[in-house]
Amino acid sequence: MAVSLIWILFVVFVLFMLALDLGVFNRKAHVISVKESLLWTAFWIGVALCFNVLLYFMYEHHWLGIGTHPDHTTGGWDAAVFFFQGYVVEKCLSLDNIFVIALIFTYFGVDRKYQHRVLFWGILGALLMRGLMIGLGAALIKQFDWILYVFAAILLLTAIKMMFAGDEKVDPERNPLVKVARKIFPVTSGFEGQKFFSKVDGKLAITPMFLVLLVVESTDVIFAVDSIPAIFIITQDPFIVFTSNVFAILGLRSLYFALAGILAVFHYVKHALIVVLIFVAMKMFLHSFIKIEPGVSLAVIAGVLGIGIIASLIHAKRQGLKLTDITRETDELIHEHIEEHTHEKH
């Protein structure tokens, strides 16, 4: 009961921050500038790091019994390292998510000043779905120890898929949720500002904005299938799993506006992420033979991703890419995808 209070307080905090975001700072629809998005990204990263410090004291002193288990206890240092590992991995995995969201917005032609609203409700839905999936994962692990090997296998398959997959392709018209929504409700001929619902001939109708939301939500579920096993292999503590996921998702919206136009600069980050996923999966497969301390795991993950970022910056410099060039390259890639989808439809 005492530990449940910590969960409730955390959820209340998250809902308060979301209400503050939509109800105060972004109540009026406007185009999010790169400067504004970078400031918000820095803010969310700062909040996550502050929470990580708080997490250390919570687990070090076992506030309200948190971190105590029937067969072991989790100390403050391990809890903080587990959280940070999970947060970094989830943040990096969200880069692919950002690119797909950019494709979805471009496909539907969503006005930039209304994109924030879609992302807000999309992230709120993602938090609920992640919570349910994490609860299910924790229950499975408690019941079946071998499920962790299944999660490790999923990570290896994800790494292999990322290794050989080409550019992401999105065709919203083939999305099952979109098909069902079109059958149940009439769809307005065009956008009506930032409204999700409207009326056609006196009947409730959905706008293209709601279809965008459905595609964003369903896309996140697909990404969650890859990302949640990663954090469960790092730690099986449900609170750390949930909070690291939540903070990674909360910063996704601002990260999108900061990076959507310059994703081409992260040329080698995807390669580094593949190495990280393979490392995390193999750590699970070999944990009975090789004991890797949390601090060592964090150093490996941070080191590999750091090398990927540095290599990407060197690559961009050698290619002579400037910010405007990178933005143009990404836009051309997005339009190329849209032309492919249009051609496929006809």
C-alpha cells in the first residue's frame, strides 16, 4: 500500500506537468520554433536527471518500502544507474519514432502549428498504453522467469531488422485503425483547425486530424514492442521501468520539433543503437556465466552511443552538410516516400 502511494504521486506529477504544458504554455496553437523546442528538450532532460537523483535517495533509504523485494533489495546507486540506462536507451530508440511521425504529418499535410496538439494527445495515449504493457510484462516475468529470454530474442530480432531494413515507409490508408474509423464515422473533407471531431449533415464526424492521431498512437504501440523488452532486460523493477519510459516519452514531443528537420545528421547513431541492443540482449543470454555490473553496462552503452554521435558529426562535417542542407535532405526524403505511396495507390 505504501509503495502504491509513490506510484500515485508520480502519476499525479506527470498529469500536472501535462496539464501545465497544454493548458498554460501551449494553450494557443502556434508553430514550435527550433529554439523553443530545444529549450523544452533541455527542460525535460533536466527534470529526468533531477528525478534520477530523487530516485537514488528513494531507493537508498527505501522510502515507503520501495526497492525492497522478498528475495533482494535494490540500493540507490543501482536504481539510479538502471533508470539512466533505461532512459538513454529509450531516448535513442525514439529517434526512429520521430522520423516516422514526421512522415505521418507530411503524408496528411498537418499544419505545423497544430502538430503539437496531436503529439500531446498521442503521448498521453502512449503513456497509458506503455503503462498497460509494462504491467503485463512485469506480471509475465513474475510468473515465468524464462520470458526474459524471449525479450532478449525480441531485441536481437529488432537489431537485425534495423541492420538490414531500408528507410521507414508509412501508408496510413492501410492502417487497420484508420480503416475501422472510416467505416464507423464519416470523415470531414478537410482539416477544421485543431479539432478532432466535427459534424457532417448533423451527424458526429471525425476530421483528418483524428486519423493522424490514430496512426501516431498505433505506431507507438509497434515501437513499444521493441523498446519495453529493452528496459525489462536492464531491470525488472516495474517502477524504474515505468518512470524511465515516461520521461523518455515526455521529452519526445519537444525532441520531435528539435530534430525532425535534421535527422540526417545522425548518420551513425542508428548503427550505435544496433550495437547497444545486441549488447543488452547478449548480457541477458550470458548472465548466468558473466556478471556485468550496472556501472559497467552504463559505461558501455554511453560509450557506444557517444562514438556514434561523434562519428555522425565527423561524417556530416566531411560531407559539408550545413543545417539548411540537412533540413532539405530530410524534406526530400520525406517527399520521396510520399510520391512512392501516391504511385502505389494508383
